[in-house]
Amino acid sequence: MAILDIARMGHPILKGRAHEVTNFDDPELHTFIDDMKETMVHAGGVGLAAPQVYVPLRIVIFFVPEGRDGGAAVPMTVMINPVIKPVSDAMAEDWEGCLSVPYLTGVVPRWTQIKYSYQDVDGSLRERPAEGFHARVVQHETDHLDGVLYPMRMIDIATLSFTDAQDDDEVEDEKQEDEGGEATVEKTPASNAEEPAL
Ligand code: NI
């Protein structure tokens, strides 16, 4: 097992189309996937695509934490050669972050309901429905396989923010409370500073 370096926005590896995996018996494939898992956990992310660690193959790992958007948790999933189909035209906007776009966050529209198919580590074909955050993560990660980063999907670029700048707002709010301000005033969750990176 090894922790791999993560490519950042601007590197050519993140701009190309990654190749399909065809040989599922290659022991190096399984070692690499283990390294991806270790790297994602080490980086504190919830998703990682192979091009993000400089390997141009159509491999993604992700999980969905318990209680996210009120939805069910999804255990660590390895998706190879994933294909996404929207179930309806409905889209929703929400904040996203990305391990390849550190320190930043922005609002991105995504399909709210999808079906996706992929091959697992043994090459078996699987299909799942997904909605909400689960659907968002799958779309974000699969975009990485086609050279697309979330800022390229943003409609309102004005929402692109440094996560620690959003933290500053919260610090201000807390400071006011400390100074005898309206301690009972509820803070507006205007930021997503705690949003996990994809
Ligand atoms: Ni990402």
C-alpha cells in the first residue's frame, strides 16, 4: 500500500479522456486500487478518480457517509468503466469541493436522479440507481475520467470561494456572540467549509 500524489487543476493528466480497463486479472490493477483507497482516506476525501493520481484509466472509488442529505450510506465502491444515465431532466445545485482543486469550493448543478452501471474489481457488470449526494458524487467522479473538473460545470462562477474565507464568516459570527451580541441568533449555513472533497 502506498499514498499517491494527487494531481492539481492545470495538470494535463486531468484534461484528457481516461482509457477503459480491459484486463481485470492484472495484479497491478488491484494493488493500484488499494493505493487509491489509502490515498483517498489519507486526504480526507469521499471520492477519487484514477487520473487524479496520474493514472489515465477509467477507475473511480467513492463512498457516501451516513446521513448525508438524509440519504442512505453507500459503502466504499470501486467503479470501473462507469456509465451514467439521467433518469429525469431534474437538476439541483449544491456545493462541491475536489482534491485536485484544493482550498476552493463552488456551487455546481447536477442531475438529481441517475442510473449508473460499472464493472466491479472482478469485471462483473453492476447497475445502481442513485439520487441526491450519491448521484452528485458519481457524476463528479465520472467527469474526472473525461477531463472535466467541477469549475467547468459551474453556472455562477461568483460562488467559487476559498473554504477558509467562508470559515472567516463563521469566526466573525462567533466573535459577535463572545462580545455579548445576540447569542441566540441562529447562524445561516451559508458556507460549506466542512464539505468533503471529491
Ligand atoms: Ni474531484
